Amino acid sequence: MDCFDRDQESTRLWRYFKNGKNVLMLAPRRIGKTVLLNRIKDESSQYGFHAIVLDVEGFSDEKAFFRQMCAAIQEEIGVGQSVLAGLTERLKRIVHGAESQGDWRKILLDIDWNDFADHLLAQLQEEKDGKPWLFLVDEIPIFTKSLLEKSGPKNTHDFLYTLRNLRQKHRKVLWLYTGSIGMDTICRRSGVEGALVDMEIYPLEPFNRQTAANFLAHIAKKNQCTFTPDAIETILARLGWLSPYYLEKIAEAACDKATDNQNIDNEAADHAANSLLELSRRTYWSTWREHLDKNFPDPERTHLFTILAEIARTPTGASIDVLLTALNPVNGPTGEEILRSYLDTLEADGYLSSNEPRDQYRFRMNLLREWWLRYVVLRTHHG
Ligand SMILES: Nc1ncnc2c1ncn2[C@@H]1O[C@H](COP(=O)(O)OP(=O)(O)OP(=O)(O)O)[C@@H](O)[C@H]1O
Ligand SMILES: [Mg+2]
């Protein structure tokens, strides 16, 4: 996947890394975290780093995390094999119980993961070429959530604090964590907010208007089409929040339908935006509903759906007063403070935006509002 633009973001992140900072980059689904991570990986040699992308979705215990980390290191051409050979030697020499036959995989089975991790990082830190290492860990909140469910808060706490200690002890090994769900929510649930305080928070934003317009033109060109300036304006307005994923989907839908001279006008653009709400494409948006279904237990979940249903009903959104009224019958009296914390969550996770006095909330993406109304509010008891 080619990364369109994101030049500023990349420069900013590299500045952090060159200054020895670790970064926590949280952002909603589909905004381009993984694409950016891969760009950083591709740029790493020019900045003098060894960078490793580590996707930890699908793993749920500590040893699996470090096994995956070693497997990814092993693939690093030129150094990977020797790092792991060095690690195996080191473990056999130093760690009680690791004298047995076999390589690092075997030893990891037999010893404590904490010891293993410490020696792994020490080995990286001492690597002969002196280059710093950068681990780009994708979907760490999902991993943390699985760990929490499988092993409970105490082990989750230990794991995250161990990573923090490793960051402090081995300064030439840097980390970027990313993921699409509120790491803060998960940390709060397991009482480990403190485990991330040393990291720089970097919120990845959607494209700005200019980049979004360029991106639309770029996709059109790839498909031998062009958008009129009006058509571009229409798409930006319909989306409202310029996530590369949805820009790409609309542009592709428009190009698919383009006929004579491949010129896409206002009306065609509007039509393409509408087509994203069709039954056949409704799954483009379903991650937004799944996010609430998966990550929030009741009664929060029901409350969040109630709030979104109310806000979806009008394009201009709903006021705090209206929302308080809507929420009250759900489950007894719900105070403004609780409502505000729900709204903060929905804003942080990309659903909503608010005006300045923060008394009016609307959907950040207009098309998502339309989708929500059609496929969630009008179809379920959540309405
Ligand atoms: N900079 C970009 N240039 C081109 N396409 C992009 C860019 N960023 C995102 N996209 C498009 O959006 C899609 C989603 O991007 P990506 O997978 O990086 O998002 P994500 O934030 O990791 O999403 P998730 O939370 O679902 O993992 C990509 O497959 C690509 O089609
Ligand atoms: Mg991703």
C-alpha cells in the first residue's frame, strides 16, 4: 500500500525518535495508522534505525508477544539472524534453566518471560552496528484487551509496567504503540494508566482539505478520470471528516461509474457518496458499530447507542439538554457528568465533534450519520 502524503506526520514522528522519545499514537479505525507505520518502517534506514513492524492482534499472552517480536527481528536482513544467535548464547550463559539444548524459541518456553525480554533488549542495545532499534507495535490495545480477559488485571499490569521498565532501561530501543481503540479506556479498566505516562501522545489526524482534494485527484488520475472542482467540494462536504479510507472508497465508486470523457461532476460525486450507503457497501461502516459492541459492556453500551441515535436524527446534532432527556429513561437518572464522559469517549474515538462551548454534539462524518440512521437507529432496539 503506497502512502499518500503524511509527510508532516512522518517528519514529526522521526523527530521524536531521533530525540529518543517513545510514542503512543491512537486514532480511530481506518485513518491510516498501519499505512503510516509501514512508511516509517520503509524510511528507517535513511534515518539510521532498524525498524520492525509488529502486529500483535491475535495474540493474548506475554510469551507470544516476545516470540512474535523475535520472529520479526529474525527477518531483518543483515542483522536479524546474528541478534538472535547472540541472544541464544547470552541466555544459555546467564539465565538459570536456559542451559539446555535448543535456540531462543525453546528457551522462551522454559524460562520466565520477564527475563527473556530483558535479555532480548540488552542484546539489541548492544548490537555491534550501534544503530538504535524502533519497534512499531500495531494493535497493542487489542493485545492488551485479550491479555486482560485471559489473564486478568494483575498480569496486564505486570506486562505493561515491564514494558515501561524496559523502555527506561534500554534507551536505544524505541517504541511506537498504535491501535484504534481507547488504550486509555483499557488501562483505566485494569488500573494501569501509569504504565504509559512516559510516552509522547501523538494523535493521528485525518487528511486536511488540501491533502484530501489532492488524494481524490490522485485516485481519479490512476483510473483515467478527473473530478471537477465542484465534485471535490461535494465529496469533502459529504464526508466532513477526511479519512483516507472513505475518500478512496468514494473516489473509486465515482470512477467505476464514470462514463463519457471520464469527467466526474458534482452530481456524479454526490451519487458516489450515496452509493457508500447502499446495502452492498454497508460493511464499510460496520466497524463503527462493532467497536461499541465489542469494547463496552452494558449499561455503557446501551447508553452510547442511545446518545448516538439521538444525535443521528438531526444533521446539526443534539444539545446536552436533549441528550440528558434521552438518556434518563434508559436506566434511571443519569447525571450530566456521566453524559459528558460518554461524549468524551465518542469524541475521542472519532464519532462525534462538538462546538466550542461544548453544548452541542454532531457526527463528525456526515456519511456515518446517514449510515447510522439507516442501519442502526431504524433497525434495532437501540433507536
Ligand atoms: N496515507 C494513505 N495513502 C493512501 N491510502 C491510505 C492512506 N492512509 C490510509 N489509506 C487507505 O485507508 C485504508 C485503511 O488504512 P489503514 O489500514 O492504515 O488504517 P488503520 O488506521 O490502520 O485502520 P484499522 O484501525 O482498521 O487498523 C488503507 O488500506 C488505504 O486504502
Ligand atoms: Mg491498522
